[in-house]
Amino acid sequence: MKRVLQALGLLVLLTVLVGVASYGQHYGGTLRWAVANECISLDMMIISSQPVMQIGQHIYETLFAFDETWAPHPYLVESYQKSIDGLTIVMGLRQGVLFHNGKEMTADDVVASLNRWLLVGQRGIPVAPLVTSVEKLDAYTVKMVFNKPYAPLENMLAYPIGGPIIIPQEVCEAAGKNQLTDDQVIGTGPYKLAEWQKGRFVRLVRFDDYKARSEEPRAATGKRTAYIDEIIYYTVPDAMTRVAGVQAGDYDYTEAGPPDLYDSLSTDARVRTYAATPPEALYIMFNTKAGLLANETLRQALLTALDLDAVIAAAYGSLGQTNCAIAGYVPGMAWYTSAGNEMYDQGNVAKAQGLAAAAGYNGEPIRFMSTTTHSMLYNASLVVADQWTQAGFNIDFQIYDWATVTQRRADPANWEVFITSGGPKPDPALSDQMTPTYPSWWSTPARNTLAELVNTEVDPARRYSLWEMYQTLFYYQAPSAMLGVGFRYSVASPRLANLDNSPSHPHAYWPYMYNVWFE
């Protein structure tokens, strides 16, 4: 018997050692990521720009997370119950989850985080009028009470950009309405902030006390494993420099490669390319809050002048297409609709000039902010600015890096137009065009009424019909101009493994580096 036990013990030991050898070989290394934009803040509740998403989703976590089909699943939540009338939600939290400062996450932290999000979050502020209370039932249970059903709640609780990231109660109280300071960047994620040299790099390191879920990984949900020791985000505004750096081995990853290089890079043995599907939406935001473009008729004039085939060709080449659906939906997606199509891609200069005259436009400068940080934005904006100039508009074309655009667009006194893009959204409520706090600030009685109806209707068919009405109103009030869609792609070192673990949840939009390792 003793020999049997010894043999069993040796077998167990060998099994463990073999497991460590095969599994542990994936751990280690420093991932050097060349990012296009300078990160101005790591407060994901308030800031919704690409760099805060790229970095922040490794630091912070949400109550729910998306799988590869964009379905939300509990993440920091363990159990979830919704009342029959949809007004009361009770969430049981996972226990033993630690913040980066060593404190365990409890209901106090979740209540404080949700309340701060409703107060200052870009996507939380519009939700706040529907929320009656957020309260702690016990140390690991939170209850939310609504005054009306809120159909996209689980999607909203899973969406980290401008969303309800969970941070310590004391950080919420100290920060209040202000953006988080560097020392307040504390989450529960697999990586934590180690160093931030502004203008140069942000360095994250593995959080050794991270508590992962046990389920198999499915896109952003399930088990998250930090195989890589540290991630360093280097600010490299020039796209060609970023790509050349990956080719030379100076960087391991970059996103948003130049469209005209995609074909050649796809056959370059020095790199791997990852094209995102579905495509991203390219659009222009008009300042509806102040200045010239508070005039709806003048916005309609600008929209009417656009000939979009040339715009999309300049932005994406063969990787783009015209598409009227807002929020980046394309045919085959549940929320796609062509409602309002008659107002899209008109290219009618004479009609545009008539609308401008009716609006009382007298050649005042229209400040149009663009950026060379993203080639597709810059190339598209050049064509748009030229078309508007040819139609008789006085375009003050202003070029900034993207961080400056992000800062300037927050003040309605600074601009009339800026160009941007956004990845696909799992629910219309998450789109910029449905967020009245997003720069453009589209908020009219008709919009607000329709938005509330879309968000509180729980019947899918009726909700879709309301969404069609919303898109039609969008085209007639013209707070923004949809340009089209295009496929973004990322460029990576061949040494990076498992980057394509979820083609429907693409790294080009949601570039997370947990569950990724060096071969």
C-alpha cells in the first residue's frame, strides 16, 4: 500500500510539473504597443476616446461582459434577478475579487461606482432619470430600482467606454465629478497601472492577485489570464511609423493600419494582419448646442452637399462602402435599417445652396476639426472639406492630433464640425447618436421622447420600429452626418498568439491583451 501511495504521489507530481511546463511556457514577456493617440485620462466613465478604451479595459472591469456574439454575460456579477415588471434588478456579486490596492470589492464599491456613473458617466447621465435608487442589500448584493423598464440595461452594464466601471468607494467619493487622477486609477482587472510618462508611454503590469472567472474564455467574458508580464503603450501618432515599427520588431502590435497598405501587409511574413468584422462607422458630428450649426437648416445644407462615394474611397479604399445606417449597423445585423435613406448621399449642391440661403448663411467660417493621427479620418475630411468649399461654404479646416481634438470638442465654443469613427455597438442605446452627452449634444423634444421610447420598450419588434423612427428623425434633424463604413485592421508580431480568438469581437475595435501570449 505504501508503494502504491508513493507511486500515486509521484504520478500527481509529474502531472503537475508537465502542466506547468506546457502551460507556463506562455507566461512572460513585455508587449510593446504603438498607439495612435495620446491618452489624456484613464477615467473610462467620463472619457470615451479610443486610447482610454485600449488601456482602460485591462485595468477596470464591469458587472457584465460581452461574448463573441455581443451577448452580455455576468462578469463581476455572480447572480442576477430581474422582476417581472422589469423595474427591480438584484445582483449578487462575486466574492474575493480584489482591487489593485488589495481591498476586496463589495456592494459598497458597486453602489458608489453606479451612482458616480449616473452622475458623470457619458452613457450614465441619460440613464439617471430612469433610476429610482441604487442600494446595498448586504455585503455582496446590490439592488437597482427603475421607474420604467430599461431594455438595454445588461448591454449598458457590460459596455466599459463611458460605462459603469467598478472602482473603490473611496475613489468615487474623492473624485466626485472630477476625472480620476493617476493615483485613483484602481480597478479589478488583470493588469494595473505601474507608470505613466505623459506624452511618452503608459506601462501596465500583471496584477498577481487577480481573481478570474472559471468559465472558458468567450471574447471579453469568461476567464481572463494575464500571460504577458507587462504592456507598454507608446504614443506614436504617425501610422506609417507604427506599422514600420512592427515590421522591424520594435513594436509588437498597432491598430488602425493605413487602408492602402492592407493588401501588401497581408502577405508580409514579418507581421500578421487582423481585419475587423463588422466594419466601423465613419461619421461627422455637428455642434447642435452653440454657434452656426445650432441652426438645423444649415446642418441640412451641409448634409445635402455630400457625395459620399468619393469620401469613403478616400478613407478606406476597397475596404469601405457607403451605408446610411447609424451606429455602424450593416445589412444582416439585427438593428440595421435604411430608414431616412432619401436624405443620405444626396450630393446635391444646388439644393444645399438653397438650404444655406434659407438658413441665413452669409459665408461665416465653419470650423472643421480633423486629425492626421488616423489616416482614414484625415483623408475623408479632406474630401468633405473640398466638397463643402465647392458648394460655397467657408470651411476653416483645423488639423490637430487626436488628443487635442478630444479636448477641444468638449467645449461647444471651439468648433462646428469634427470627424470621428466608432466600432459596432451591440445595442442602439450605446451609440454616439443616442447619447446626448456626446459632443454634438443632440437634445430636442422629439429626440428625447423617441430615445426614451426606444430604451423603455421591451418588445423587440416594437423596439425595432421605434429605432427606425429614431433614425428617420436623425436624418431630418441632422445632428451628425453618416459617411459610411469601413474595415479597420491591426498589425501584430507573428509571435503574438491567440489574437484572433474572437473574430466577431475584433481586436481592431476592442484590443484586449489578456488571454494572449508570446509564442
